[in-house]
Amino acid sequence: MQLFDTHCHLDFEAFDKDRGAVLKRAREAAVSRFMVPGVTRKQWDKLVPLASEYSCWYYALGLHPWFIDEHKDSDVEELERQLEKQQGKVRAVGEIGLDRTCPNFDKQHRLFIRQLELAKCFKLPVIIHHRKTLDRTHADIKKYGPENGVIHAFSGSHQQAMKFVEQGYKLGVGGVITYERAQKTRQAIKEVPIESLVLETDSPDMPVSGYQGERNEPSRMPLVLEALAKLRNTSEEELASQLWQNSVALFR
Ligand SMILES: [Zn+2]
């Protein structure tokens, strides 16, 4: 069995002290490939060398809405230069998106649209962050975005899920589904076509049930797989194989 963690921030400071051990534990848990998204222009300078050091990492470049105060409009121009320069190496534009709990929504929206357009222009998928913005995000993707991408940490209704699926996008499934109380998300994830799902941990965030308050890491991903297999009433092996194919197709 091989698992692909399609969203983890392994370059973050939280892993500086024991990154090698974290990757070793992941491999022992069959998690052998990782997508590490970009979040700020400054962070790209740490991410890109790490991604070339670890051959099991894929990486993306983008400007995350959590750091909206830090981003400059010129960072988008730099993003364009880097996408050009790193063609063939950078596999997605992300993590980008809209977050209603972050300040400066107009600026968020402006940067989001410009990054969607860049992804389309470079024929790269996008990694989408959202909070209380799913419908707005869908409209923007439809109008400006590339043909494919992933809705990171999808949490919405079945109807919302299907709108993204019909658009050709995948839904990122993480630790949320290990919590019984996440009924709406669990129901939506249960019913969408299996071809539209990928697994992710969002390490160091989003701990799985039973590990609240701890740093999350990719070696916990089998618990997400187990929860998903139960939810969809299928075998873990079959599921893992399909999810691997979905992930590789997304970030080819
Ligand atoms: Zn993230």
C-alpha cells in the first residue's frame, strides 16, 4: 500500500527539529509522497531547497490568505517569475484562497483571482483554502481558474461538493472525518464519486480524533484512510489504490 499526503506543511518550523524522523515514521506508515504548499514569498525560499533535498516531496507556490497583511501585489509578479523559472518542478499553485476570518477581504480576493489566472496560464492545478467562502470560491474558480485543483479540507454539503466535482476538482479529506460530530462533511464525503477524493493531513494542524492538542504528522494518515474506508464501506487496500491514482493524476 502507498499513501500520498496531498497537503502537509512539512517545511514549517514545527518540523525543524525532527523532520527526518517525521518522514521516517511516515514511510513506516506507508505514506511515501507529500505535497507541500507555499504560503508566503519569504517561505518559498525555505520550501524550494527542502523540496529538492527530499525527493518524496512535491511542492506548490502560492500566497495563503492567512498571511494577507504580509503579501504585496508585487509578490504575485514574483510568483509568475518563479512559475516560469521552475516549470516542470513546481506542481501546483497553492495554497491560495479566501478566508472570512482573516482581514482585508478585498485584497484577498484580488490576489486570489490573479493566482487563479496564473495557474490557468501555466496549466497547473490549484490548492484551495476556504473558510465560510465555499460558494464564492466556486464562482471564482469557474470564472478564472484552471481545469483542476483540490479543495483542501473540504467541509460543506453534498450539493456543494458536487459543484466542485462537476468542475473537475478533487476534495481533500483529512482528520475531520475521524470526528463523529462532523456529520455534514462525513455525509458529503460518503456520497461523492471516489475518483474525486484525495487524502491529506494538513500537518502540523488538524489533528485526528484521539490526538487533539498534539502536533499532527503524516504518519497519522492511515487513521484517516481507516475512517474513510468505514464510511464508504470499502476495503482500505482498494481505497488506497484509487486515492493514490487520484493524487498522482492531480499533481502529474
Ligand atoms: Zn495548508
